[in-house]
Amino acid sequence: MITKIFFLLIFFAVMIAVGVYSRKHATNVDDFVLGGRAVGPWLTAFAYGTSYFSAVVFVGYAGQFGYKYGISATWIGLGNAVIGSLLAWVVLGRRTRVMTKHLSAATMPDYFGKRYDSNALRIAASAIAFIFLIPYTASVYNGLSRLFGMAFDIPYSVCVIVMAALTCVYVVLGGYMATAINDFIQGIVMLFGIAAVIVAVLNGQGGFYNAIIELSKLESDVPRTLGQQGVFASFFGPDLPNLIGVIILTSLGTWGLPQMVHKFYAIKDEKSIKSGTIISTIFAIVVSGGCYFLGGFGRLFDTAAIHKEDGSVIYDAIIPSMLSTLPDILVGVVIVLVLSASMSTLSSLVLTSSSTLTLDLIKDNIVKDMNEKKQLLCMRIMLVFFIVISVLIALDPPTFIAQLMGISWGALAGAFLAPFMYGLYWKGVTKLSVWASFACGVLLTVLNMFFKFIASPINAGAIAMIAGMIIVPVVSLITPKMKNEKVDEIFSCLDEIVTVHRRRSIEE
């Protein structure tokens, strides 16, 4: 117990110290929200990765999908690395940085408003982000309850309140820069923690080879496999169609999430984008690939502790059950690992939520003539407000909110992904096509929550994103275009001539 507490105290002290140090980087709105658009590759790449992978992934998704798909769940982690990290940086990174700076856009709703010359779109995007980021924020706490109960035997409520208070302190003090520095530290913990846990868990099963053999002996409970053995140790597992749906949602979905795309707004320069692409991809392979790979062995730890009285599986109990046999020092590492994953995502979500609500909804629409000092104060107040609301929801989640947590990612990405990406590359995107994408993403996922016309909410989210990718170009072709002069001015930043050193370019 002393070892575990020691790890936690060190962790808490470092987080607070970073917040105090970063105060000098949060003196105006641009610094508080974007770190002055001067954040280097390592901090940006780790901020992207740690915001991507929270306790929801490590405890919830890894346990659930590892149990369902066996070792083939590793494909989800690899999809996250290739699609969610590598391609996201290549396709979105540079253009997002260039265009958002040209438009002076600090948030995703702000981008929509200025890119499509519509304050109504900005307000609508802000409302969608507000509605769906709150339950997503609350869900981040869920992965902690069983781990803390296992390690410390302390109430879940205490854990939630302490984590929220700590996050609140360092984000309020230092803004984006404090978040980025702490994300880097937390990312280092996650990298080493994942590697150590995988080695320890597999050693407890007699090594990797023996664990695979034991996994191959298990019969499938998926009807289409007719109960055959070996599917949980196979290349594509027992249910490839649904596995692909999970890969699409958890990988492509990041392209449309405000807190993820926001990282590209703040990156420093061309070199940082190139380096950040590599660093972020490697980070995702280790952390996400490692999480799902570990979860793939979940059925080897199938005990009464992971089942309800009716026999159904408690997916959130699978990973804690795997870790309960580890030495105390490794349990301490796991606790810090999950805290790191949760707090990095939490800080990113609340910073995005507070800045969006302040800059896109309150400023100029509700409160006129907000100077920088008032904007900073409002963002800090909203930040505390978001954390308090998310804590209240996490402590006593009603059924409706619990359902909403599962669809928030699909609704956000379904609404935002297509108009954001097309808007970076194609001059022909129209305002009505953006409205159509917003409506499709939100309505499809919310209606499915009530009527369940698509069995899996994961697949519903994936379908919403794909539908948006089709709807935006189709509607754009049949609806009135924006004025050419306005669009040409927006895209002029991409044609601007810059001079670079020969070591940065081979152009003649």
C-alpha cells in the first residue's frame, strides 16, 4: 500500500508543478487555448495520443472487444495507429494548421463558422460539441472504479473527485501548455506501463506461446462459428464484420472529434508536423495495439468475478481481473498508467468544451464586447463548470446518460468529420451540405439509441461517419455555392509562397 500511495503522490506533485510552471504560457486567449501555436512535435504527438487513449480504451474497450474477438482485437489497435494517427496527421495536420491560422479559428466550431461564413453553423457546432462532450467526459472516469477498488479499497467517489480536482487545478492554471506538458509525462508512463503489464500478464500464463495455445482451446460463443475451437486465437477472430465496424469508429472517428483535431491547430512548424506524424503513430502502435493485444487474452481470466448473477459478462471487470494477480509495484504502475490515460483525455475534453462554449457561443452572441481578460476568466469558469457536471454525472449516471456515453463519439464524428475534412480540400462544399451532415450524424446515432434499428451502437457511429462522407459532396453538388471571392480568399493561404532550407525540401 505504501508503494502504491508513493506512486500516486509523486504523480500528483508533478501534475501540479507543471500547472504552476505553465501559468506564464496562459496570459491571453491564444496562449490558453492553443499554446501560442508554438507547440513542438513531441508535445503535440503525445498530446494527440494521450487524448486518444483513455481508461475507456484500456479498461472498457480492451476488455470488451478482447473478450469478443480474442487476439484479433489487436487489429483495432493497429487500425487506430494507421488510420487514427498516421493518416490523420498526413491528411489533416498541415492543412488544419495553415487554414485555421489564416482564418484565426481557435476551435472546430469557430472553423465551421469562418470557413462557411455562417455564425449559425458555428453556434450549432458549439451546441453539438457541448451536448456530446459532457457525457463523453463523464465516461472517462468509469475505467477507474474497479481498479481503485482492487488496489486501494477506497470508494469510487473519492477517486473521481480527486482526479477531477487535480485536473481542474493544472488546466485552469496553465491552459493548453500545461495540458501538453502533462500529456507528455503521462504518455511516457503509458508507454512503459503497457509494456510492463503485457510482459507480466503473459508470464503469468506461462508465456506468450502457452497463452496462445490455451486461447485456441476455447470454444466460440458466436452463433455463426458453430462453437468451433481456435477462433479466439485466429487472424480475424469470430466476427469480422463487427470487428471492422469497431476499427472504423475508433480509428476514423478521431478525424472528426474537436479535442483531437484541436492538436493540429497548435503545432509549431513543418518540421513538427513531420516528426509528430512518426512519433504519434509509434505511440499509438504501442499503447493502443498493446491495450487490445492484452485484452485479447481476457477469456483466460474468465472467473465468477467478471460475471453478473444472470451469467452476462461485466466487460469493465475483465482487465482488473487480469491485473489483480500482479505484484504490488506493478499494480502501482497500472494505477498511475490508468490515471495518466484518464487525466490526459479529461484535460483535453474540458479545455475543448470550455473554449468552445466561451468563444463560439457566449462571446458576441450572449455577451457583447468580451475583451481578452473576460474571455480567459469565462473559459476558466466554464472549465470548472464542465468538470463539476461531469463529476456529478459520473458519480450517479442515469440510464439515458449512460447510453449517451456510448454514442457521443459516433454523433460527434458523424456530424463533424465530413464537413471538416472536405472543407480543407474542396472549394465546392456548401453551407447546406454542412447542415445535412450535422443532422445526419446527430439524428442517426440518437434515434438509433431509442429505436435500435442498427444492433450495435458502434456500427451506428461508423455508418453515420460514412453517410456524412457521401452526403456532403452529393448535397454540395445540388445546393447554392458560396461566393467565389470568399472561397478564394479562404484558400489563398495554401497558395502562399514560403522559402525553406534545402534540408527541408527537394523542390528545385
